[in-house]
Amino acid sequence: MTVIRSVVRGIGSYLPARTLTNHDLAAMVDTTDEWIQQRTGIKERHIAAEKECTSDLALAAAKKAIAAAGIEPESIDLIIVGTSTPDNTFPATACAVQAGLGITTGAAFDLQAVCSGFVFALTTADNFIRAGQARRVLVIGAETFSRILDWDDRTTCVLFGDGAGAIVLEAAEGEGTTADRGILTCHLRSDGRHKEKLFVDGGPSSTRTVGHLRMEGKEVFRHAVGMITDVIEDAFAATGTSAGDVDWFVPHQANRRIIDGSAKKLGIPLEKTVTTVDRHGNTSAASIPLALSVAVADGRIKEGDLVLLEAMGGGFTWGSVLLRW
């Protein structure tokens, strides 16, 4: 049986030039390098420059992904940007990226699912491609979380960083088996009852301000591993695969303990788990494409590899994508 698959043709990433280390943070708030590393695994993160916006990061990553795909920007039918830190309330950051690429056709929009944003955007792009409504889709995860942090709150300001990652998806024919290249299955979840555990205390309709990120860290950690494994088990059931078939596990880079706990519960060896949280911190929707880009660039992820993605974010939202690179 012939099916349409969404195949990755190119990937790119961008990190701001400024690096903020744990030692730098220790001079700003009551914390230490040891305290941060012990609880999160983070050593440093990148922070956007004063005039550097989310769209700037997204555009830089997009250009690299397009170059890697060997295509012209005008051939892209759709741009989806997963972000919780848009340049403006409107228009969409994706429209700014579209203009920056010189594209005047097709569509562009943002998708907001916090740290799950890239997984939700990838799933949305896959649905557009399989429905025949787009042939090439540029999917971006981009954030400037440094703009919504309370830099006096040591429990949150040490966790997050800025960055962007992008991939080009293209329609291709497959045989309907797990040997096909491209996205094999996607699974998304949300549960709005958990809002108070991870949210931003501002917005145009409520406070008319941007607000700051607020988090109940212990509660988020308590729910994370169970929710993550739930959608991954669904992915295995949908494809008849198992943890033993996975070549690379690329989780959302929130916290090293959550990453290790999820891999252990799923039976995925840590040597098959891509981890960049130590260098990037939690870059929310950008974390998965950033990690993917690192693993592709250093030769770990190769064509034909079975790659498992997962993320969990405020809302709560969570999801998984299983694809063959």
C-alpha cells in the first residue's frame, strides 16, 4: 500500500552568541553551580541579545535548514513556528520569518503549546502533508524565554535559555511500513486542569502585561515521566515497534533527571539518548530541533535511523513523534 510520508529534508539551528553560565547566575541570584547541576544537569544556556527577537533566531535556523535541504525558499508551502515568546501579540512570528525568507505565497502561522510546541507543530505539518494541502513545510521551534523570566526567582531563572531549530519536511511516497522514511506516527495530549503548575502570570486579555513564568517544580516533575511514557507507549503500539527498535531518543531538554527517568522507565539506554540540556538549558519549543541538529551534525543520527521525539509543557501539553530519519 502506497502512503504519503513527511520526510525530513534538511535541519538547521541557531543559538545566540551570549552564553550565561551557572557561575554567572551565582553572581545574580542566591544559587551555585553545584546546586543547579545537581537538580537540573544544566551548566550554561544562551541568551538573546538586547535587540534580537524570536523571529531573528527562527529566521537564522530556517535559512540553515533550507540550505541543508538544497531547495529554494519559494518552494515552501507552509511555515509553522512553535513558540510561546512571539515578537508581537500579532502578527504571527511565522509571518515575519516568511517575509525574511522572501516568500510571498503559501501560509504561515504560529502554534502555542509551550515546551511541546515543536512536537505539536511537527504533527500539524504532517497532517497538512498527508492531506495533500502542502508538499513542503518549514517547521520551527524558536524561543526567547529570557524575556519572560523573573531574574530574582532562582527556582526558574536558572532553567531556561534562548534558541531556535528548524526542519524542512517534504511529501514522499512510502510503502506503509515502519521501514518508510518520514514520520510514522504522532500522539498529542493536553490537560488544562494543571495550568497553575506551569504558566505565565500575564497576558493581553488578563493583566495587559507580558508577565513572568511561574512553576511548581516538584509538581511538574511528578507528572512528567508518567505523561511522557504514556504517549511513547502509544507510539510503539501504533507502529508495532518497541524501545529496542529505537536508534535515538531525542526528548525535550527540560531537566536531566526527567530525561534519565523517562529513558529508564521506557528501557531506552542512556547511550541512545540525545542530551543537550547541559549546554542549552530548557529552550522550550526549540529544545528538540536544537538537540536533533546537534546529533545530526556530529554524525549520530543518520539516514534510516528510527528516532523518537517527546515533549511536555505548560497546559499541561505533551506528545510524541516517531520517525525514520
